[in-house]
Amino acid sequence: MSVNNSNREESEFVRSLLSRFESFKRTFYFLTRSPLAVIGLAITIFYILLGIFGDFFVKGNPWTMVQILEYKGQYIYNTPLPPSSTFPFGTTYGGYDIFNGIIKGARIDEGVAAIIVLTGALTGVILGSIAGYFGGIIDDIVMRVTDIFLSIPGLVLLIAFMAILGRTLEILVFGFIVIWWPGYTRIIRGQVLSLRELKYVEASKAAGASAFRIITKHLIPNAIYPVFVQVSLDFGNVILSLATLDYLGFGFAGQNLAEWGNIIGLATHGASGVLSIENYPWTVTIPGLIILIFVLSLNFLGDGLRDVLDPKMRR
Amino acid sequence: MKLYVYIIRRLLLMIPVLLGVVAITFALSHVNINLLISEYEGRIHTPQARQAVINALHLNGNFLEQYLYYVVAVFTGNWGYTAPSDIDPGSPVVLEFMRRFPPTAELAIVATLIMVALSLPLGILSAVKKDRLVDQATRLIAMFFYSIPVFWFGLIIILIIGPGSKIVPPWLQDSGTGQLNFQQYAIIYKNGVYTLAPWAVQGGLSRPTGFLVIDTALYGDWPAFLDALKHLMYPSIVVGVTSFGVFVRYLRSSMLETLGQDFIRTAKSKGVPERYVIKKHARRNSLGPTTTIMGLTIAGLLAGVVVTENIFGWPGMGTWLYDAAVSDDLVSIIATTFVFTIVIVIANLIVDILYAYLDPRVRLE
């Protein structure tokens, strides 16, 4: 009896997985019909591969940029070299190799962004589903707290965090999560509010399922799709904020951190201020284009996903 | 529900948010309490001085007491003093705020106008021509500017318009240093005496409005007005252009939703011209829901302002925050955070009331 039971449950599980795979295949098919989404997906995959495997192809400490003080008998600390075959993207102030820094920066930027977005989404999903399902006073409290956090401009709070608590990776991630969870909480709560009135939730409740089971089995799996869209969009937003923070000099490590925003910051804070970039435009344009292309492709992908996952738009 | 009932309800809902915001700034300023104390002590680090600071800030009470004192201080305008240095004994934060706020408000208002002016036509066009080339191009443009790092865009603009640039003519060039060429316009040399122009008195504290563009115009100093306008133009373009993408996206979807409704079909089928349907029926109805996301957009815009001020040397709140963060001026950091938050809270309030005024259905909820 018990063996049969477990068998049946297993096949049910496999069937549910198969149906999910079918729906995934359908989603993917619709996604490939939009050229922009395909371009976005391809570039995003390229960047992620770069982030994972890029470190094998570059020299030096994975966190810091490689500093070259002398090149062909010339002291290059204060004179950035233009792009050449030795330095594909040139060098910047302090003699740092930009290409090297950008490859290493892919891992750092994407890794930090992934931690932030996934943790923020998880926090939001848990709190939002609880607030939406139970309603009443819990809902009120959670929503007022999100109101408070949504009223504070993220970048300002981050600068305050880093300046007061110290410029470490832990503080940075903590600060970002503090900013990023309310958005997800709102999305999930809105979804759950409409889902919990549906018949199958009522049936499950009547059959005696616990709140935990209803939330995890019925509500979250059905409410999660807008979160996927938001994650793909926020991944880009986090990278933008991270680069901005590091450009301003409130990032999580020292001056030679291989982070895309920091590479731009080196060029403008390095020698004689913002105007000096006129003589060395590549120190700013190239790292900025790298950020722009990645964030743009993430937005293409997120926009395509939104169209596909929103059944109203699919028609 | 009458409008004034709605407004009162909305104001009451604001109280917990305000208290929560103050709680966050309280936590921020008290989490590293030694930094705060040593900042107030200045250079005199004796136990007596420390005790005097603790007494003055009521830091010896329990947690709740401290918070109450803090709330009272914040709402009575006692925001503390900027960090003292060797040459500067530290001034009241409120004074610094009065000096720094108008330039930022000027920049943010013009940037918002640019944002709305760009996104209204683009969003409506994009929805009306759904899935056609114009729509795709508009969405592409919106997404492009939405994905640009603000600081990078500012730097690129400076590359284009900087002094000695070959791209723009000299009269359009700007070194991006502050609000205007101060030496040239604010310091007047007359009859062997140097004086400050009337609109430049006291670092801007006794100006009629505090907005440089308006003040120079009020006093009729047109060369200075034009220069101020030129300096205002580039940073506000940077902020406005980098934040209009989100707005276009929302406007488009809101407009699409309205265009799919029955009364639009009715209007079309009874022969109302397409242009008139869009202008009179659809646009008005879709603008309402879009205003609600205005608060979020303004939050993003203010973040852009902070960065842009840093790049263009704009003497506003963002530069103040940056300088304070660099020099560990805790009180100023907290003050700027608080002010930015209050601005967003008030913007949300105005937007909600406006929406309720425009659309009576909102009041029923």
C-alpha cells in the first residue's frame, strides 16, 4: 500500500514536472519569435559565460586589476595608453589594464548582482505571500514597511550605509537587499491577493490543507512569473546601481577593484578630474559601453519575457 | 467619499511612513554612535567633552527615550551641526540645507519637465501604433536610455560639450562646473570696488526664490541668466533623458489598456475621428493611472540627480551628500537622506491627491 502510494506520488511529481517543462518550452517558443528578446538572451548568455569562465583567461588576482607601471621603457602611471594589440581596450590612470579589469569585473558585477537580486526576490516572495494570504493586520504592517522603504531613494540610502557602516562587501549586499525587497513583496502580494480567491485554493482549504501547504504548493508557483520578469530587469538595475556606487567611490573595496563602474571612476578621479577624459576618451567610453550593452540586453530579455508570460499580451 | 475626507485619510496614512523614515535615519545615526559623538566633540577628546555631548544629545536614556528625543528634534528643525574642521566650526545643518536645496530643486524640476515632455508624446504614439515600426523604435529608444548608466551618460555629455570640443560650437560649450561662471557674472567690478551681484548675496541665502535662473531674471541680469540657463541645461538633460524610459513603458501599457475598452470602440464606431478619440477619450483616461507611478519615477530621478550633481559640480544636495560621505560627516549624511525621502513622500502625496481629484473612482476604495 505504502509502496503504491509513493509510486503514485512520484509519477504525479514527474507528470507535474513534464507539464512544467511543456509550458517552459511554449514560453521559450514565444520568446524566440521576438528578435529583440533573442538578441538579449544571446548577449546575456555570453556575458554570464564570461563571468563564469573569464577568470581562466586573465592574469592576476581575480578581485583587483593588473597594474602596469612601465611599458616599452615608458612610465605610464599617469598617461593612459590607447587601445593596441597588447592592451585591447587600452589602459587607464594608475596604469591599469582595462581589458583585464572588464573580464574580471564580469564575475564580480554579475556575482554580486545575482546574490542581491535572488536574496531580495526570496525575501519578497516569502513576505509578500504571507502578507497577501493572511491579510488583515499582518498585511497592513508589511505594506506600511514597504511604503517606508520605497520612499527612500536607493542610491542615497546605499551611500549613507556604506559611509556609516563601512565599505565592505557584506554591508553592500545588505544595503542593496534592504532596498530591493519591497518591490518583490508588492508584486507577489498583488498576485496572491487575486489568487487566494480562486476555487482551487478554496478546495484545498476545505480539504484541510495547512496555510504553509497552500502558500508553497498553490500560491507561490502560480504567482512567481512576474517575479521572473522583475528579476531579469532588476539584474540590470542592480548592476547600474553597483557601477554608480563604485564610480562615486563608495564601493566595497579599495581603489583597484576590478568593477566596471570603478574602472570608469579611475579615469575621472585619477588625475585631474572629469575634464581630463577629453584626452583619454577610451578610459570612459569602453567600460561604459560594456555596462550599457549588458543592461540593454537584460532589458530586451525582460521585456520579451514580460510579453510572453503576460497572457493578455501574447495574443 | 468626499475629496477632503480622502485627503485627510491620506495624510493620516503618511504619519506611520514619516515615523518609519525617522526610525531608519535614527538607526543609521545611532548604529555607529561613537562616530557621532566624536564628530560633535571635534578635536577635544576628553571624558568631560564626551559626557557633555552625551548629555546634549540625550544618549544616556533608554532606546525609546532616545528615539522620542530624536523625533522631536527632527520635527522642530533641530537637525544638528555639520562636522567641525580646523577652519570651520560647523554650522547648523538646516542652514546648509537652505543653501543646498534650491539648486537641487531647480535641477529636479527642469529634469522632470524634460522627462514628461519626452515621454508623453512617445508613450501615446507607441500605444497608438502598437507593434508597428514606430512602436518598436520608440520602445527601443526608451529601453536604450533606460539602460544607460547615468554617470556615464553625464561623462559622455561632458566629452561632447566640454571646452575645446570639436562637436559643438563654442557658445554651447560648458565646462560643467557648477551653476554658472561665478567670477564672470556674480562678482561685479565697478568704480574700483568689487561687489557681489544682488542675486548672489550670501551664497544664495537671502535670494528672493533661491532658484538661480529665476533670481537672475528677477533682477534683470540677462547675461547671467543666459549663463545660468546654459549651465542648467546639460545636467537636466542628462537626468531627464535617463529617466524617461520607465515612464514611456507605463504610459504605453496604460494607454493600451484604455484603447481596448468598450467606450473607445463606441466612440470609434459612431464615427468620431481617430485623432479626437485619442486626444479626448483615451489620453485623459490613461494619464490617471500613470500619475501613480510618478512617485517611483521621481525616486529614480532623484538618484540620477545625486550622481549628475557630482559629475557637473552642481552645488546641491547630491554634492553635499557626496562631500559628507567622503569626509564622514554623519549628521549631513543623515540630513540629506531624510530630505530626499521627505521629498519623495510629499511627491507621492501630491500625486495621490491629484489622482483622486482627477478620477473620483479612486476615492471609493
